[in-house]
Amino acid sequence: MRIRNLVCVLLIWVALIPAKTTVIKLATLAPQGSDMYNLMVEMGQAWTEATDGAIKLRIYPNGVVGDERDMIRKIRVGQIHAAAVTTEGLSVVSTDVYGFLVPLLFDDFEDVDWVRNRIAPQLEQDFADNGFVILNWGDVGWAYWFSREPLLVPSDLEDMSIFTWAGDYHTAKLWKQAGFESVQLAYLDVLSGLQTGLIDALATPSIMALSNQFFGPADHMLDMKWGLVTGGTIIDKRIWDRINTKHQQKMLTIARKYGVKQQAINRNIDDLAIATMLEHGLTVHEPNPQQMEQWVTLTRSFYPLIRGSLIPAGIFDKVVALKAEKDSLDLLDE
């Protein structure tokens, strides 16, 4: 009887011991207080609540951990565990995400969703094979050209130095092969690069141009959707696999929910961001049909250079074929 009572006491004591808390350290370039940052805070709070305190999210905003390539490197050595990154960071894990950057391929977000829904399983498997779990997808927005001088046609770029991410040698090589000059910089150095004239132009989402004040020195914008800058939240598979399955399922459901929220915010923020910059000196140039044709001709000439170098041939062919299929279906519906 005494043994039975002792066992009961021990079981109650064990049950009262607080469960071990797993702290997930997540880095991002998103500024503290931004919509994206606030959504990550909410996601972390939801994780903690859903797991009864077993999971806590610690966020490192403003690029304090470094550029996106630094984030991936630090995840791999265990200094942090997760990151909310753009195409640049995702591409360090799998260059297949460059499929979304085929210039002037997508007309709208309906095209993006149609293609991504069909290639997401392949992308997520590739990330898993490389040691990462994709918690959610979230578009950063359309990349527009911002420049220190008016940029209307491709020949205007010939006298400009184009920003490319530090360490992104494939893109730098592509610009050189196409006859243009590029300069590799950490994203955190873009503003000073524009201010000093080290770089003259970059393609970036309007919200990034606004939040980082790029539109001050680069006060000309070409209203042309150059490409999609996608993004996602990823976590080291090593720490993910240490979380029990029940908690994983809840966390993934929550992360996907907040990914959809972030996507909705960013997809509707272009007009607001551009309007705000217009009030503070930005000049927006609308390309006419003849100018657009020059850009289309340029991008099509890029395809042989892009395929198999910047973008793996398999995913390049698949994305282009899926877009063509979508266009055919749209014609049938008309």
C-alpha cells in the first residue's frame, strides 16, 4: 500500500514539473514594428499557446544577425534555428526557387498561385533533402526597377551599375554576359551604395524601397513587374525533428495561416507604398508598348543564359511550361 501511494505521489510530482521549453531563434531582415515582424510575433505567441508553453519564438529583426546568406550559414552551424527570408535566402538552400524570378514571366498573382501550387511539393521536398522545413510561403512582392536616373529602356541600363546580392555570383555573371555592369553588395549596404553612386539601379519590391529609403537616392521607378520576389519561413530540420509530432502539426498549421496573412498584406501594399513614395519625390515612369517590347526582347535573350546556370534547367522548363499552359487555359475561357 505504501509503495502504491509512493508511486502515485511520484506520478503527480512528475506531472507538475514544467515541460522543457524549446526556444526557436528566428532571424529576418524585416524591421521591428513592420507588419511582417508583427505577424511573426503573433505566430510565436500562437505557437506558445498551442503547445502549452513548450515552444517559444525569439525573433532577431532588422538584419542584426546579418544578411540572408549569413542567416542560412548560421542556421547550419546551429547559432540560430530559423529565418524568414526572401528568394535570396531561400536560394542558398535550393536554387529551384529562382524559378519565380524568370523576368517578365508572370502577369499577376493568379499566375503565381497557379504555378506555385503545382511545384510547391517538389520545392518542399528539395528543402527537406537539404536539411530544412518550409513552414510557409509568403510573397514579398513584385520587383520594380528603382534608379538614380530615369530608366525607360534596356539601353539606359548600359551606363548604370546594377545591384546584386553579395555572394550571388550567378546573377553577377549573367549581367556581365548580357553586357551590363553589376556590383555585389550586402543588402544592408544598398542605401549607402545608392547615396555614393557605387550602384545606380536595383530591382526590388516597392515596400522594400520604401522601408529601406532606397527611393531617396533612387528616385525613379519603372512601373513594370520585372519579377516576383517570393519568400518563406524555414526552420532547421534538426531542431524540427526534436519537436513532438503533435506540436509539429499545430505549429505548421499556425505558420501556414500566418503565411497567408502576410501574403495578403504584401499583395495589397504595392499601391500604398508607391503612393507614399510619390508624395516624397519619387517619379514613376509608365513604359509604352514600344518600350515594353524592348524589355520583352531583352528578357527572352536572357533565357539561354539563365537556363541551367542561374535557374536549374528542370525547374526553368517546368515553370515556363506551366505558365504557357495557364495562358492556353485562359484563352479557352475567353
